[in-house]
Amino acid sequence: MFKDSFINTLIQFENDKKWMSVANWMNENFSVIQSDRTLLEAAKILKEWNIEHLPIVDQQQRPIGMMTPHHILEAFVNGRDQHTLLETMLPMQVAEIDERTLLSGLPLGSNNTTVFMVKNQQGVLTGLLTQREIFKGLTALMESYIQNEKVTDILSVILEKAYEGIAVVDEDGMIIEFNDAYSKFTGVPRSEAMGRHVTDVIENTNLHETVQKGIPERGVLQNIQGQDMVVHRIPIWKNGKVVAAIGMLIFEGVSEIYRIYERLQLQKGLADTELPPLSSEGFSSLNQMIGTSEAISDLKRIARTAARTQAVVLLSGERGTGKNAFAESIHLLSPIASKSFTIIHCTVEGSKNVEEQLFGQHGILTSGNECTLYLQDIEALSMTIQMKLLDFLRHAPEGFPIQLIISSTQDLFELAESDAFSSELYAQLNPLQLNIPALRNRKEDIPYLLSHYMQEICYTHKIPEKSFTTSAVTYLMNYEWRGNIEELIDVLEHLVSTVNSDHIDVTDLPKLIVDGQSIHTLENIREKQDAEEKKMIIDLLDKTDGNKSKTAELLGIHRTTLYKKMRKFNI
């Protein structure tokens, strides 16, 4: 019975290619190393970035094999010279898959496969897929379908696929799911863990605080049974409140292999060896695009495609939405990532200065040097410069080495239609457009943005990281953010500098954010939600003739959680 529902759910998701394709799940923020680099350089990258997998690629960015800390360690132990070229070694062979592959079609569990190298149709490496990315995708599915009756099935998919520890707690911090991997690691049987408070089962956990604060934590250290482990903690929001949190334990945390490598490094004098700085060609990143919303996920896919072509890219959207970060990321993902990235602010710099930078004796366009050129707010260009740019592009030689990215806060097509922008130039550009959504239109990403920028700001100011109460996060999610991400960062900078406590509550928020969002209004929303939840429980109890186990199953919660809710609602 359960297996049938699981298969039906899998089929349902398989039909939704946006969810099930590997391209939507893979990790595009990965490092690579060229095959003509040395063993020492590979070791440095692995250690500096604390990564587990380092793909080796040829000059066309096609995968050749993989280096891991264990592989590096084995090479040094076997007497390999630190300057050995990777192309002379036999790299670890890793399964290669097409980015159009469906998740359900992956050969999970076969030949102990723990990582896949993902390629596009041209054979270029575009991403990595590990169990971690699969869990991340399944978690996103759970978050998206949290109001759907299939939640229990989705959670079961996560638990069945997980080689790593997975624990789920309800709003009271009580464990409602606990997979076998976590059970084996802690030594606590699943049957004993279920229904208990998470702090009674998992050492040094903060998962119960994740429910209270509503802020995700990814890649944080947690000491369990004397071992430093990497954990992810993800809150589940429903109707403006946190209803659960998922904790993921990454067993390959701060592993012994790095400590062994440290000793070998000292013995061989690697630490004293100076290396030339690595160019950005080894690293591709969209990690500045924070969020898990469908809109951001779609934009990341388009950005990856845009980076592989010579097409002109148009970034449109309101001020503060992150157009500059997208432009930089596209450059880093492109084949010319090691070349210069030049920004010209068309609204800030005068026409004469812009013209000189573009067409002067040492101008960017006239020099013909390979680079990425980003024209920010191109609509501000004078018509004279627009015509000059049009003429230049019309006569540009084939294979012109400059990747052009442009941005506009207005609809450039409409401007061209109304003659406020050269329609001929727009037609010549024929841009591939990425429309960056306003923050108020992707509010589900706000907790992730708060977490990311709070970490960055506190690190910059060298102060302990502050956290938010759930009420504060609710206010921040309901705010309109007319200044988008730039405004959010400004607010966080203000809170970090003015709030003395480690916890930021509603009373600490700027008056502008609190006004129009009265506590009374929010309490009314919660009261309405509680009333609807109480009615649902009563209706299901009537439907099941008072069978609490069956009622809990229909609700997708544990029986212990149902008992608590019944006490809360005086049922």
C-alpha cells in the first residue's frame, strides 16, 4: 500500500520535468581544475575550499575524471611528486550523466556511486550531483508541497533515499521523523526517538531553535559524540508560521583525512611552497543568487545557458534586485572567466567618459581584447552613443571576443517601441533576457537571504552572529521591500549595529517595517489558522470514528503531535 503511493508520487513528479530533471537539482557552484595543473595545485584547492570532489577537465571543459582528498592522500603516500601533472595520473572515474536525466532514472546505489558529473549536450561539465544535492531537491519538493496531501509520501522519499542522517521536528521541537542512518549513528532506535524532544535524542542540536527562529542554517558544524559534523537545518513555513524543521547530518564533515593531509603537508614542506594565484577559470558560481524559489531556480538555469553562448544578455528588473550579481556570475560561468570583467555605469558616468571607454584609443571595443563588458542601465546611453554602438556591432568581425551583458530597470523592448531607445540597436543586440523578480514576488527566499547576509555582515564586522525571532521573520517576510535586496542589506546593517542583544525581535525592527503590520493583525491571522486546524482535526476524528492513529496518518503528523494539538485546542 505504502509502496504503491510512493511510486504514484514519484510518477507524479516525473511528469513535472522542472522538478525531476537533474539540471534543476545539480550543484552548479563547484570548482574544477585543468588536466595540465599539478597534484599540489589540486591539493591546495581541495584544502582551501574544504571540498570533497574536484573534477578534472580538459581545455574544452569536458570532464576527464575526479580528484578527492583520499586520492590526493594516496598519491602522496605512494611517493608521487607534488609537481606531477594531473594528466599523467589515472584519475578516479566517476559516472557521467546528461543534465536532462530525470532523478528517477539515476542509478542510485549501483557500484557505490556517490557523485555524478553532469554534462550538457556538448559534453561540457555543468554541475555535480551528490546525495546532498538530491536531498536538497527533495527538501525543496517537500517545502513546495507542504500543503499537499502528498507530504507524507515526499518525506518518505527523503528518508528512503538518505544515506545521511535525517531528522524532522514539529513546531514544539518534538521528533516526528528519524531515519535509520541517524538512528545507527546515535544508537537511538527510531521507535524510541519518535515523539521525544530533539534535545533528548541529538547531542548539541539547535533544530528546535530553527523552528522558533524560522531561519535556515546550511553547512554549520555540530559536535556529535566527539565528532565535528556538518549539518543543514531547514525550517518549513506554512501560512506565515514555521510548522516543522528538517535536520540533515552530513557524515563527511571535518574528516580525519584532512588531519592526515595536514601532517603530510608539513612533512613535505607544501605549506612553504608559493603558488601563483589561481585564476577564476577554476571556479564557477551562482551562489550570490540566494534562494530556492522557482523563479530564482529558473533564472540560474538560463544564466548557465547564457554563459556558454556569445549571445547578448539583457538583465532587467527593479533597482536592488541583484542584476550586478547575476552579471558577475554569468561572467564566472563563461569560457572567458579568467579574462577581465568591466562595468560601465551608464547613469553615473558622463557621455564623454562612456564614449572614451568604449571607442577611445584604448577603448574596450576598439582594443578587441577578450573580456566581458557589462553596460549597466543601458537605457541611459545618449542616442549618439547608441548609434555609434549600433554601427560598431554591425561591422564587428566574426568571432568578436567580447561577451556583452546589458541591464535596464525599464522594459527595453517598450522603450524601443516608443523610440525612447534605438529600435535598430535593440534589434541588433537581440538579447537573451533574464527578468530578475522583485523581492516581494519571491518572499519564500527571504529567510535564506536573511541567513546569508546576516552571516556576511557579522563576519565583516567581526561580531557574533545575531538571530531573529519567528515573529520578526514574519514581519520581514510580509514587508514589501521596495528597495529589494539592497534595502534588505541596509536594514540588516542597521540592526547589526544598533541591536545589543543576540536576538532580534519585532520591537527591534525599523518603524517603517512594523507600521501597517500590527501585532494584532498577525495574531488574528494565527487565531484564524488555529481555528481552521482545530476544525480539520475534529472533522477527521469524526470521519475515523475517533481513531487517533488514523487521524494522525491523514494529517501527515505523528500521533504524539496529534495528542499535543488536541490538548492545545481542548478537543
